[in-house]
Amino acid sequence: MFIRLLIIAAMTLSAHAASDRADTLTPKLDALFQNFNQPGAPGASVIVIHRGKVLAAKGYGLANVEEKVPCGLATNYRLASVSKQFTAMAVLILAERKKLSFEERLTDFFPEFPAYGREITLRQLLTHTSGLLDYEDLIPKGTELPVLDRDVLRLLMLQDKTCFPPGTKYRYSNSAYALLALILEARSGNTFAGFLRQNIFQPLKMSRTLAYESGVSVVPNRAYGYSAAGNGFKRTDQSLTSSVLGDGGIYSSVTDLYRWDQALYTDKLVSRRLLKLAFTPGPATDLPDTSYGFGWYLGHYRGVREIWHRGSTVGFTTRLTRFPEKRFTVIILANRDEAGIAEFPHRIADWYLFGDQ
């Protein structure tokens, strides 16, 4: 109830903590999201958090263009690759329970996996250094049924090589995170969706967040995905790979992600020692001055440590950016692809955190 009241207060911008500054910045925020607030256009939801207080929380545009349902704070968007931080957290939970270790090999989890799997560790899957081929490139032409995580395993088991010797390079890998979902199932005895629900979402009271399984689960307050088409937009909500869960299949709202963000300052899910591993710089990425932890990009902005991830898939673009030393977070979820929000968190931080005019 407290969190709900806090967010409602932020919506009306009547919360008095930092309210004067928030009031003066609201027009800037509205201008930043102007293109998302057009008639008949898909939109976005944004939340700005500082030391547990919600400085701004707003919805723009439409979650369902056809039925003219507006985007709000409880609107659930497909997170795309922002999902990876939840997959990584689930691995940490099992590691703390001694159900697996980071140095185990693919063949320890899947004994029937080809010989090249003996060289790939769990740690390499988490940090995108496994060298696994991209499953998207391996889907046979003419495939019409949606690909599932277990189909990714089958496709990779038909291969006999990796892109490079495991552990020697960084290469972003959706394949790796699909396999991590299956590893979680193998070691927990639960489904991936069920494990996340019982061990992350329920404990944090993220009551409407879920790994979406078509025909099994229902997404409440669902935003549908769209792509630009001519002078308007067309619904492009699902693709052939949208049913793969481990790399991008979670739906959530800025309201629930507030709870997630705040939990990452605590030991509610795992010990601080293990949580620190997720935020420990690993391999350098293909982005300037940026490394990768377990499900997170790691870098700095204006001299402050930045922990973040982006998501991009058909119909959706997402961004979750944290400055943990300042306890400042920006979360943006949009239900259109190629939404152009990459620099929005930095611009918002410039205004709300660094005091730029």
C-alpha cells in the first residue's frame, strides 16, 4: 500500500519530497516523451527513483492502439533483453542453494550435448563469452511455429563448433540465456516461469510480472507491440522468437520494476556477496568503456558508476538504468520498436540527478 500511494503521489506530482524540483522538471520530461504522446500512437511508461522516492512516474500514449487503452504505471510491457537480469538472478539463487556452480560445463547440465559443450562454463553463459552460435541464425527456413527455449537447445546440439574458443572473447548471446533458462529448470525441478514467480516475483510482491507463455499465462494490463508503418503504426506484437523466455520473455511494469530496483540494494533474494558478482565487471563489450557482469552492462556516466541494460524486440524497446552509488534509477518501457530512447536515461539523470538546467 505504501508503494502504491507513493507512486500515485508521484503521478500527481504532489509529493513534497523534492517536489519543487520535480514540478519544474515535468515539462522537460513531457517534452522528451512528446513523440510517444501523439493521438493513435503507441506509447511508453517512465519512472524516476531517487533514494527510494519516486520523483516522476508517468504514462504516455497508448498501450493498445486499436482499443485506445492508455499507457500507465501498471501497464505491462515485454521487457525483451532487460529480462536477462532476472535469468541471472535466478542462477544466483540456485548457486546460493548449492544447486549449481559457475564453473560447471554445459555437458554437466546436458550430458547429451556435443563435445564442444565441455569447454563452455556457466560463467561464460552469463557473461556472453561462450561463443555459442546465434540460434536466430539456425532456425530452419519455413519454420512457422514459435521457437521455445528447448528448441534453442536442439538447434545448438546440431552444431559442432562455436564462434570462437569459449572464454576468449565477448559476443552478446541470446542463445546462452535460453540455455540458462533450461539449466534452471534442470536443477530446480521447476519451470522457468514457475521458478521466477516463486523465488523472485512473489517475494518482492511483483504481483503482475511474469515470464509469458502463450496459451498458458495471461498478461494483465498488457501493452501490445507496434512498428512504424507509413504515417502510422501496425501491430507487431510477437515474432518467431518471442516465446523464448530466458533471453527476453518477461513482462513487467514500472510499478513492479520499482520493487525490483529497491530489492537490489538488499539481500532479500541472495546474499550481498553473491549479488556483488552480478555487478562485478567481466569482459569488455563492444560498447566504449563498458563491461558485462551477470545480466548487466557496467560502466560510468559523468564519473558515477552506471549499471544498466537495454531491450529491443519486435514491438518493444526498454531501458533500465541504475546509478547505485546515488541510489538513482530511470526505467523506461515503450511498446514500439526502434523507439530511440537510448539516451533518455542520461538526459533524465542530467536533470534530476546532476542538476542541469
